[in-house]
Amino acid sequence: MKTKQFYERCQLDDEVARLAGFNPYYPLLGSGLDDPVVIANHAFIDLASNNYLGLANDLRVKEAAINGIEKYGVSLCATPVASGYSELFKNVEEALSDFVDLEETIILPSCYQANNGLFQVIALPDDLILVDRDAHSSLMEGIRSASCTFRLFRHNDMDHLQDLLNRNKCTGQVFVVTESVFSTEGAIAPMDEINTLCNKYGAIPVVDDSHGIGVIGKNGEGVLSHFSIKDYQGIYTASLGKAMSTTGGMISGKASLIEYLRYSISHLIYSTALPPAPLMAVLEVLSIIDNEFSSLSEKMWRYAAQLKKGFTNAGFSMVSSEAPINSIKSGNSVETLILTRKFHELGILTTPFIYPSVPEKEGRIRLIAGANLSDVSIEYVLQSITNIQNILV
Amino acid sequence: MELLNQITTIINRTIEWPEEIKAEDNLRDDLEIDSLDVMLIIQEVEDEFEITIDREDITCMETVQNIVDKLVQKLDLKSVA
């Protein structure tokens, strides 16, 4: 009887998808991130992936990955602390540290694991974590798993953060946690102000730069470069699966802390090391960024501006974004999926956000145009706006 | 009534609700408040009244009145102590 109840309890509630007549999740891709991508033998303009610089299917990056496999095989079949730590792994750690201008780096299988594992290691019961209420679920879950108290500060509200720092009565260490670029809507955290407040109150800043690395900063170095923050005393995490075009997650900071984490974070110690192919690909991506960031970045921002202008002029309600992310305010969950279906019917792949990722009536459809897209593809999207708009009338 | 007004003021500070907030309003269905905003509201209540509300209690709060009731309970305990 209990078994039956368990399986009844663990059934997907797909009512929203049924009401919308469309389930946009787990689209079955039949290609890499080409322009267009292929889904069920149909061509789609990809406005869904986080392939900001468009390098995920770049020939040079693919060749680098193949070279990695040829030298090291597909896996070292061990955790880094055992025998999974190659010269290549170390080279990539050093290259990433140089790129973000921090002393040392560890690489985990994903940034989700990095954020999940970090706080239970660094925070003690007497500590306090202050976190932006819109921070990514990986940060929230990681913070919830820590032994200390945590409190939310209102999204990007520095007055509220300062108020909480002022009121703080904890005897331990305070951490201030945020994302750099908030991925649903493209807002950028005032990291310069957060860093200044942390220095003033002796707090440790922790920033997840997953949507900032390779996107913002003078040469794509991310949020610290963007705000010209020197001598950062905090902790930095980022995904290598977005603008960096591969997979994995990094934690960077002061050398002594990173050495401690190297032997402390379960998510690193007990996970098979990131395989050679993406590691080698990261090196190539860094090289391409070094040489071509300005041209790739120009395209990425130009496309974002064109989409913003096109959708705004057509009467769509767009979220104000500081990053190359466009988000359409799309209503409730069903309305959001219906609009997503319209995009889909026109061969445009987008990312819908519905409850509980966002409040029920604040659905969003996110559009990210990578630098690999052609002007023709962007023009097609712009010309399709009228057709999409018709269903809203 | 006074406590209810104080709670609705705190809720308004967090979500800027355009209409009158009533005691019987359901936090999620009527006021569209998600679990993180509930936490923000409870934090403000804790700070303003110098009490502590258990995280487990927060998950049981469904209406504005539930918050008021919990506050009354905590303030009573505080006065006894």
C-alpha cells in the first residue's frame, strides 16, 4: 500500500502543459548548437542556450576537445584527489585563475555542485549568511545545507543589505552571497557596493559569476573586471557551461582557502574529475576570448539590442536588462507556455520560466542570442514578431 | 487590529501590493507571495518585534492571519518570560 502511495505521490503534475497544449521542456535536439539547431528534423533559431559567445560548436574548440581525448582518453576514471588530476586539469585551473585575476581555482563537475558544496564547508554554526532573495537555487540549496543561520536581502537592495549588516549580532563570520548577472532577467548585482560593504563590515563576499564570465568585463573576465574590483578578498564561483561553452564549475579565491577547499568539498572529492575534452576546450575558449572577445562581444550585444528594440516596438513588455539577455513578461504559467508554443511553431527556440521558478503571474520568456547566430537568423526573428504578437491580441 | 496593520505594512514593504491586504488573504493565491518573500516578511516581523520564528513554522503559514496569530503567540510567550 505504501509503495502504491509513493508512486502516486511521485507523478509529474503536467496540468499547465496540458492547458497550454505544449510542453517546452526537454526539447530533443538532433544537432549541436549550429545556426539553426535541429529539433525533430526541423530548423530552429536558438535563443534558448547560454552560448553567449557562440563557441560551443566552434571548429577550433571541437578540435581542442578531440586533442584532449587523444592525449588523455575520455576520462581518468577517478576523482581529482585520487588519480583524476592531470597536468591538463592543473593548467586549466591556472588559466582560469589568471583569467579572473584570482590566486587559485578548483574545478568541479558543475557550478551547481560548486555552489551546493561550498557553504557546508566554509560556514560554521555561529556564522551568518546574507543572500540576495533572487539568487540561483544552487546557492540557496547550498546555503540551506550549511549549519548556520541565513537571511535574505531584497534583490539588489544595498540599503537593506547594509541594514542587515548593521543589525547583525552574530559572533561568527558573515558571508554576503549574490549572483553577478541574474539569469532570468539580466540584472547585474552592484558588486562594487557589495564589496565595499563587505570590506567595511568584515564580511566575506561570495559571487556566482556564471552569466558574467565571458560576457561582461573589459575582455570577458567577468564581474570583478566589470566593476574594476582589485584585491578581491572573497570567493568567486562560475559555470564553464555558458559563455565558456563547455561544462564544469569553478571556485576561485585566495590560495590558502582554495587549498583548504581542495581537501574539504565533498562534491569535488567524491566526484569523478571533469574529463579531458571539456578541459582542453576551456583552454581553447580562453585563447579565442583573448584574441576575439571584442568582435564576439559586439555581435552578442548588437543582437540583444536588436531583439530588445524589435520586441519593445511591437508592444511586448520587456524586462529592463543590463546584460545581453532579453526577457519577455509573459503572464501566468499557461500564458507563458502558449506564447512559447507560438515561438516554437515559428522555429524559434526560447526558454520559458514559470512558477515556481518565478511568481505565478510573472512568467518570463528568455531570449539569448549567441554570437554564432547570423544576421539573417536575427532578421528572421524580428520579422516573426508580428506573427507572435497576433496571439496576444 | 493594530498588529494586523503592522503586518500588512511589512507585507507592503516587501511586495508593494496595490490593493488592501486583508487578514483572510492567502499569501500565495491572493497576494502572489512566494516562499522567499514569506521569509523576507518574517525576517522583518522578527526584527520589528524582536522575536524569533522557527523556520518550520514559516512553512505552515498560509494566510496573513496565520502570521498575526504566530506573532501574538510569540509576544505572549515573550511577556510571560
